[in-house]
Amino acid sequence: MDLLDNPDSPSITAMLELPGLKKDEISLRIVDGALVIWGERRSRFTADGTVPLDSIPVHELKYGKFRRVIPLPQGAQVSESFEWLNCGSP
């Protein structure tokens, strides 16, 4: 994650890499001067027949809920205005 504060622009840009997640699986909010990001990464494999979990010999990917709180720069004028610049593979 990179947080860019451009002195020539009133906006702050947060660049995040959240592989395997769709835009509607990610939540963003400004809380007490911090950017809060949360969501849940769910396994694409299911126990109901698509790919039985016991047939996968190696489990290294992380699944579950996540939450990250990133303090914004001092004096940042915050609003809850978010713009998705790029979502998905280029």
C-alpha cells in the first residue's frame, strides 16, 4: 500500500494491491482522520463439489476477514469521496 500526498492537489491517493478481491468485496471509510479498509477474502474452492478441499495438497493462500487503519497526513482535509482509478488486472 502506498499513500501519496501531492502538495499541488487537494487529494490524497491510496494505492492498494488486494489480489483476488472485487471492488464490491472491499469497504473504505474515513474514521477519525484515518483511512479504514476492510473486507473478506473467501476461498474460491468450496466443499460442496466444485473442488473438494481435501483434494488440494498445499494451502498457502490466506483467507478471512481483514482490516487496515492508515493514519492520514496531519492537516488533511477529509471527505468521504472515493474514486476507483483501477480495479482488476491492467
